[in-house]
Amino acid sequence: MRVDYAELAKVVAALTEGETDDVALMATVVCEVHHADDRFDWTGFYRVVAPDLMKIGPYQGGHGCLQIPFSRGVCGAAARTGQVQLVPDVEAFPDHIACSSSTRSEIVLPVRNAKGDLIAVFDIDSDRPDAFDAADQAGLESILKAVFAS
């Protein structure tokens, strides 16, 4: 099943309307996105908790890394550069952090609040190679912006 981002955006908007707590918003986004597509093996946020440091949660799937510095891995690259990381083969990504041995590809998106501050990255891993594309990026960016930057 491939996610319908327009429908997913409507569901997320309805569920998060009026909520201002970032962790509650993240938990809801993670749950809805994770269950929207069978390509999504691990779905979660890494929250910025200190300069150049993120910690896990909320997430769905197996265990993840508890903390990730901005200087390491795909999540760190998204946080450090402010750019979406679309990785078709994690084995080919320099300094990839293998939180799960089953991960083959991933997409990581920076998450900004209404002031433009980086508050987290949103990470989706797949056990399939080359699982993500520009449509995933656009759909996820739209949802994240509507929930966190509005």
C-alpha cells in the first residue's frame, strides 16, 4: 500500500488541530505516518535537546539510537545542513549510523517551528532499497510544515 499524502494530511490536520505541545504533535504524526505505508519500517523524530545533539522520540518500530550528534549519520546531516536527506542505499552513505541492521534506505527531513528554529528531524527507514522518492519528500514536507510551522 502506497500512502495517499493528501488524505494523510487531512487526517493529521484533524487529529492535531488546536494542539500546541510538540511531543504530542510528534507522537500523533509518527503514528499516522508509520501506519500509512508498508514501506515504512521505522518512523520517528530525533528532537534537538542541546546544541548539536538530538535524542530519540517519539517513534514507532524497533529500537532506535538514543542520541545522535549533528556531526554523524543521515539524521545528523539533515540537522546540520537543514536539507532533506533522501538516501536510496544507506550502505553507500558516508558515516551512516546503523541503528537497525535491516535498514536499506531512508528519508530524513528537518522539522522547524513557526519561528524557523530547528526542533527535530523526522526519520523514516525502510527495509527496502530505494524506497523513497520526491513524492514522499513533498508529501512529508507539507505535513510537517502544516503541523509544526503554522
